[in-house]
Amino acid sequence: MNKKNNPLIFKKLKKLYLLFLISILCINSIIAQSFIANGIAYNITSSETPFTVEVTKKEQKYIGAIKIPEEIMHGEKTYTVTSIGNEAFQYCSSITNIELPNSIQHIGELAFMNCRKLSQIEIPDNVKTIGNNAFIYCHELAKVSLGSSLTSIGDNAFRYCYLLENIEIPDQVTYIGDLAFHSCSILSSVKIGKSVVTIGGDAFSSCKELTTIQLPNTVKTIGDGAFRNCDKLTSVGLGDSVETLGDMAFDNCISLSNITLPNTLKYMGGSVFYNCIALESINIPDLVQSIGYYAFERCSSLNSVTIGKSVKSIGQEAFSECEKISSLIIPNSVESIGIGAFAQCTNLTSIVFGKSISSIGQNAFRGCHSMQEITCYSIDPPRLDWWVFTDVSKTIPLYVLRQSIDAYKSATGWKDFTNIQYEIINDNGILYVISSIEPNEVTVIGTEISGKIDIPSEIAHKYYDFKVASIEAEAFKDNNQIDEIVLPNTTTTIGERAFYNCGNLEKVSLGSSVDIVGVSAFEKCNKLTSVQLPDPLEEIASNTFKDCSSLTSIEFGMTLTTIGNSAFVGCISINSIEIPNSVKSIKGKAFEGCIELSNLTIGSSVSSIGYYAFKNCTGLSSIICLSITPPNLSSDVFGGVDKTIPVYVPTESFTDYQTADQWKDFFNIKTGIESNNTINFIVYPNPVIDMLVVDGILPDTQISIYDMRGKQIYTRISKTTKVQLDFSSFYKGVYILKVEENKKKGVALVVKN
């Protein structure tokens, strides 16, 4: 061949020749690294200190009893035997016994595959890993002792070891491989060490004699099919750290009757408990977001199901043919229910859908012919695929939220039900309707009991706890059977005419949270004697206490700003009114006709008083007005009031009151009140006979009392936010009470009767 004419071909031949030489050298090197001693083949794994070898396969199969030494001489060197190489004893079907030295650290893949007559083996304590398929098809292997240093068991490691009866997984093992003990058909006892994190797919599947299993708290993952077809498995302890249950993890465990899923569980695969016909109850933890397809299909003994509050989807046929389930609560988190999810649950009588359900797959409840009622808390009707409620009677009650009735009556699939209604909940004789879901709130709509009505802060109904948030308009209207009402601190709203004309109602406790009281809420409650209004209330609506003829005292909250039209008109028994400093406006006729009203204190912030507000309050004997600027009066505010009674006003405002419209009609305007109040506090009762309460101050506040001539007659330092002052020895008349704290001050006039 002419090199000049064929340079490219020459270069290629040269490369092939070099590769051939390299291959010959490698083969010679391998041959040089392998040797046989005492009938056992070895491969040198380290030719430098420390000198090590692994046992390897040889052309003539091993037979009989094999004892592997800890060390072996070769040439002039002593080698430590540290591993059983891959395929070392593969298909050595005549080996009856093998003894491994303590120096062994690793057993390779397929190392003892198909050693059919091997009956027992002791894995030394220094072995850290057992490779994939290491003992697969060792059909007569009945006894295995695993060393204490073992950390992982490979895939298929002991698969088809039909005579293996028990196994103890050492505490250092973290991983049990896929199919590791698959079809160990008489394996009845398994003890799993305290470090295992992962149990591989089908690791113990078809272990027909396994009855119980207890996993350590370290296990986080149970692989697909890990325990499926374990026919005699009755109970499982999953520990408290499992996060994942793979597909078919306990599929067809027909004797499994008891299992507790830990709160750490996040994922449940498909068919995870398929055909577990003995399983009676299941509680799905709150971290789980989906229930896989066929998860509990054919669990024919399952009678109790609790679905966690984070589940968003329920998969196809997840609970189909669960014949003993009688009731279901679908939590608010669930958005979709898959095809046939609860099909053929033939004893299912009731189901509650949470607020988030938006779609239900075809045949989801097909064959549920025992259904007696359905409740759906979704405001908008969920979308229904075909035949969702086939075989379910359409005359049973379908309970929906009150505001959603019309929507369900016109929605595809739902409109087929002829008895769509909202629920009236009777809890201990008090009647409620659901007003919202998340927040879960109910509204009181009435009662079936008499006497004292003590309304609870919350009630339980169909899995949910509901807060009692409001009293419906006209809830107790014309009810003459009740004499006392106690509202919880959760109630914020009292509807219009809620207690209208409750003729025998004597006592009312409004709780601490009411901020809305509707028009005429207590109108004509003519036996009601006293009311304390809570601080959140800013407005007393029109006619709220109109014609409450027995009402003698009213205590206003410290955030009240408005007293509405005719709020107390006709309250003929009220003898004293102290309008707090927070009030800015008193509307028309607010206290008209309160003929027993003798003492009136108007707070410092009142700027306007509506027409006839105090008209015909003929019993008035004194008025105290703390406002620096005379409040603007509409027409005839004090009509019928004696104009000779004393009217006490701030000192600097004396002239303004003497010239202000309608104020100037009073002949006996007096001074002695300081203005510029910067402490908002209250005093009661006012007028006082013996003990006066000063409330809303700070500790270390100085309290002083002066007579109308300005002489100090009492002083003290408060140690609390509320104090009592003894007025029993004071003469009848008007007194000035001053409070001072860190340059802040406040003043009130107190009438002593």
C-alpha cells in the first residue's frame, strides 16, 4: 500500500493496531489479578496496602459446604477477603452451606442467586451492603442472620426465598430495596430496625404468612406495593414519620383490620388499600392533598371514614363498593370528586359536601340507593357529570345554604331533586340557620323553649363547629315565653325587631362584641328594667328601646357616637341618663316622654341634639352639659321641661350658653365645670345614693371631689382601673369629680340623691 497515496487509510489501520495491543494488555492484566486458592476463586481488588480480594465466580461451579477464609496468601502477599463479588456463586445449586469471614464488607449483586440448596447463612457484622438479587431464588434458605453494620438491602435481595420464616433488620439499615423479600411465602415475623427510612416497592409483597408489622419512627417512604397480597396481615404500625404511601402499598391485604395513618402523611397513591376487605375505619391525615384512584375500592367492611382538611381531590373509584359506609363528610378543602368515587356504597344514607366542591364525576354516587339526605355547603352548585346520583331518590331532602336555594333549583343535575331546602338546626331548643362556611357561623332565628335563653358561643353540627354570630331580624318577635336573654361574646349583630314586643323579657345580657343593634330591636319590651350596652356599639338605632316602660337604667358603652331617632321614646321609668363623652349626636325624639328622668348629663363631644329629643321629660331636675360649645338644638328639644332647673356648663362657656338658641331659655345656668377632658372615663350609678363606681382610669390616678363652690371635700390615689367611692355621707346635691394622671385630666358631675 502506498502511504503517500492513501494517508487516511494508513492512519486508521495504525489506530486499530494500537487498540488491539491495549486490549491484549488489559486481558493479561485481568488474568494476572485473578487466582484460585483452595478451590475458591479470587479477584485482587487492591494490590497495595491494605491488600484485598473479593471472592469471584469460577468456571467450575462451587458445590457442597464452602468456608471462605478471612485472609489468603498469593505470591508473597497476604490478602484480606473483603467482599463477595457480583455473581460469585450464581447458579451454584449444589452449595449446601457457606461460611463467611468477619472481614467481608460487601455482598455483590447476584452473588448467591439460585443457590437452591443453601439453607442458612450468617452475614458477618462488618457487612455494610447486600447487593441487588444477592439471594434471589434461594428456595431452601430458611435462616438468615444479618450483621449489625448492615446499612442497605438491595433490590430482590431475598426474593423467592420460600422457606424463610423470620428476619430481623439491623438498626443501621436505612434502605430496604424493591422486592427485597417478595414472595417469601412463609415469612411470618419481621423486625425492622430503628434507622430504616425507605421500604422499597413490593419489598414484602406476597409474604402470605406475615401477620403484623411495626415500623420504626424513622420510616418516611413506603414504596409501591410494599405489602400487597400479604393475606394474613392484620395490623400495621406505621410509626409517626411516614410521608409517602406508594401505589398499592397494602393492596389486597384481605385480613388487615386496623391501621393508623400518621399525621406526617402527605401522599397516598392509587389502590393503596384496594380490596382490604377487613379494614373497618380510616382517618386520613390533614397533610394529605389527594386520595388516589381505587385507594379504598372494595373495602367492604369499611364503616368509618374521616377525610383530612387538606384533601383537594378524591380519585376515581376511591371508595367504590365500600358497602358499610353509612355517612360521609367531605371537608371544605375538597374541590373535585372523581368518576365512580363512591359508586355502589349501598348503605350510604347521608353525605355533606364542603364549601369548595366544584365538580363531581360521572357515576360518583351511582347505586347509593339508601341515601336519605344530601347537604351541600357550596354557594354555587357544583358541576355534575352524567349519572352522578343514578339510583338515588330525588325526593330526599337536599340541604343547601339559604342564599343558594334558587341556584340549585335551576342547576343541571341538582334541579332533579324536588325537596331542596335550607337547614333549621335545633340545638337544645334554640333554632339556628347557617349564615356562612369558613368562617363557620350561624344565626339565631328563634327558640322552642321558655324562660331564660342562654345562647352558647358555638354549636356543633355535621362535623363543623359553628360560631353564633348574630340574632336574625324578628327572631324572637312577639315571644312572651322568655324572660331573660344571655348573648355570647361571639355575637356581633342583633337584627331589626329581634326582640320586638317580648312582653315578659326582664333581663338582657348583650355580651362584649355586639356592634350592630337593628331598628326596634327591643321595642315594647315593657318589663325590661336595665340594659348595659357593650363598648363596640357605636350607634343606637331608631326605636331600639322605644316604649320599654319599665326600663330604669341604661349604661352606655364608651365608643358610642350616635343615639338614634326615638331610641328611648316612651321609656317612662328612666330616672337618670349620662351621655358619655364619645357621643357626638343625639337624634330626634331620642328620649321624648321619659317623664321620670330627673338627672341628665350630656357628654363633652355632643354637637347636635335633634328635635323633641327631651320633650316632655317633665321630671328633669338638673342638666349637666360638658360640651364647651353649646350643642346645636333642633326644634323644641326641651319642650315641656321646667326652665328654672339648674343647668351646669363649663365655666368658660357660661356666656355662650346664655345666648345660645333654646339654652338661653333656662333661667338657672350655672358654672363650675372645667373643660379640656383628656381622660375618657365613666361613673355610675349617677345619680348615686351610696357607692359610686369610677371606671376606665389608670393606676396612680388622683381622684378629687369638689362641691359646687369649688371646695375640695375628698381626694385619693387610685391603685386600680376601677374604684368605688362612698357617697353615703354626702349631702344631696351636685358634685364635681376630677381625675388627673400624668398631666391628663377628666371631669364629671355627680348627682347625690
